[in-house]
Amino acid sequence: MSIYRNTVWFVKGLKEYTRGGYEAAAKHFTPDDLQVDLSGRSFVITGANSGIGKAAAQEIASRGGTIHMVCRNKDRAEAAKDEIVEQSKNQNVHVHIVDLSSAHQVWEFAQNFSQNNTVHVLINNAGCMVNQRELTEEGLEKNFATNTLGTYIITTALMPALKKVQDSRVITVSSGGMLTQKLNVDDLQFEKGTFDGTMAYAQNKRQQVILTERWASQHKEVHFSSMHPGWADTPAVQSSMPGFHAKMQGRLRTETMGADTVVWLAAAAAAAKQPSGLFFQDRKAVATHLPLASSRSTPQEEEKLLQVLEQFAAKFKQFS
Ligand SMILES: NC(=O)c1ccc[n+]([C@@H]2O[C@H](COP(=O)([O-])OP(=O)(O)OC[C@H]3O[C@@H](n4cnc5c(N)ncnc54)[C@H](OP(=O)(O)O)[C@@H]3O)[C@@H](O)[C@H]2O)c1
């Protein structure tokens, strides 16, 4: 952990990641960017029953897109689906029950799904910050399994389907918290030292940004972006960071504000004109490192991340 990085990041966050930061940035948005008809396009959104994912699903459904909600809890997912259908008047909203922390479930879903459906846009939104070191049934640390491996497997398994269509996009909801972290590929399961859920989460979010850059250079047919939604008032922030949530009352973004750049990256023509692989905040590509933060990784470390994830993914594919 670097005290310098954490302090610089928090001061930056108070200015940019809050509701006030959003309102200042929104003055420069082009409103017409989101005047789009998305009918005929298919959007797979993980964690679409709550928070930023649900707000993004709502905005996309209102513009006519077909929504595939990938969620772990049937009751929560169906309740959110009913709300989205009612508000958007769009019946093309479907629920798929998948636990993103279960590698074999993710493989099974994505492989079946891509055989029978079209995918224009994948939004990797589901995420968690688990504050105790917990293992999944597959023996993987839970933050890593959900945020990094789940994202890696669903993206890899849907890649052939994404490559079959025009203007396909993958958006990964990372976090500005990743700016506090340098890639650590030697301890992906957080086995060494004292476990810190906030740091584990931020490390996963750094990994998502690096994966996005790597995918962009490997798969030119698909447009990739990662993004930071800002600090939005969602169930995850309330339950995983109660102290922060209480301190920031009144200054947090709404879920819709948090979802704005997700929707823009998924839907706007202007977004697809940006180079692939960048990290966005409030509809603008932004730096992936703080000044003087020494958080850059080497190409070898990044290559190793991909190799290790490929090995994990292959291991669980056998059982799907
Ligand atoms: N809110 C912020 O200020 C903020 C800031 C930076 C980044 N983010 C990122 O934004 C994304 C959305 O979070 P949020 O703030 O909108 O929180 P949220 O309302 O709690 O949404 C998180 C979603 O992810 C789902 N999810 C978590 N683990 C899952 C699993 N194993 N399998 C399937 N779905 C799973 C949750 O499902 P359940 O409802 O079943 O729990 C929920 O639908 C996350 O990636 C988060 O890291 C948020």
C-alpha cells in the first residue's frame, strides 16, 4: 500500500468522483450522443439487477436495446426485470442466472448463450468487495473469482459471438480505486500478508484495466473500454464501505449518474470512434496512473497475468 497514492487519489476523488464532479463534467457532454435507437442490438449486462448495472439496463432498454441480465439471484433479478420492462415499455429483457464467482457456471452460461444468441455489447459490471478472505466452492478467493476471473472467462467465451457482428463492444466497469494499485501478479489469491478487502478489490480493478488494454491489442474486431463510474450511492457502497458511505452522504452520485459513461460507451457512435482499450471517466479517456505513483507494470508482468488467467480458465472449462 502506498500512502502517497491513497492520499493523492482521495483528494482527486473529492473533486472529480462526487456528484459535484459529475455535474461539472456533464456541462461538456454532447446531449445528442445518447439520442440513439438501439433496437436490434443485444446487450449482455452482468449484475444488472442493482445499482449501476440496473441503471444502465434501464437506459439501454428505454432506447430499444435487447437486454440480457446476468445475475446470481432469481428473485432480485426478476424484480429488477419487471421494473425495467415497466419503465421502458420494452419487453425484450431476459434474465440468466449465473454466479460470476463460479468459473464453471460462467463457462457454461457463456458457451450456451453464444451458440443461440447474438451479442453486440458485453457490459462487465458485476463486482464485489468482500472484506474477509473467503473462498468459493472452487477454492478461489472470492474478490478475485468474481471481479477478475469471472470477467476474464465471460469475455473470452463471448469473444467468438462478439466477432460475428458489426460494432461490437466490451465495457468493463472498473474503479478509480485501481489508481492506488500496481499490478501484483504473484499473489492473485491474496494469500500473503494481512488480507485487506479494499486493496484486493482495487487490485482486481487494476487487473481489469490491464485486461482491457491487452484485449484491445489482441482483438481488433471488437471495441474495448474500461471505466470508472465515480462514487455512486449503491447497495455495494452501503454494505462494503459503510464508513465511507456515511461520511459521503449527499455527495455521492445517483446510480444513473454512475451509469452514464457505461451507457455512452455502450451506445454512442462517438465512443466507438475513440481508440480501443482506454479507461474512461465522465465520457472522457483519462490516465491509468497517478503522477509519480510508480504503479506501472512491465509487459512481462502483464503477459504473466494473461497466462495465469488462461490457465485458471482452462482448468474450470473442463468441468463445464
Ligand atoms: N458505486 C460506486 O461508487 C462504484 C465505484 C467504482 C466502481 N464501482 C463498480 O460498479 C460495479 C457495480 O457496482 P454497484 O456500485 O452498482 O453495486 P451493486 O448495486 O451492489 O451492484 C453490484 C452487482 O453485481 C452483482 N454481483 C456481485 N457479485 C456477483 C456474483 N458473484 N455473480 C453475479 N452477480 C454478482 C450484484 O448482485 P446481487 O444484487 O445479487 O448482490 C449486483 O447486481 C461494480 O463492478 C463496482 O465495483 C462502483
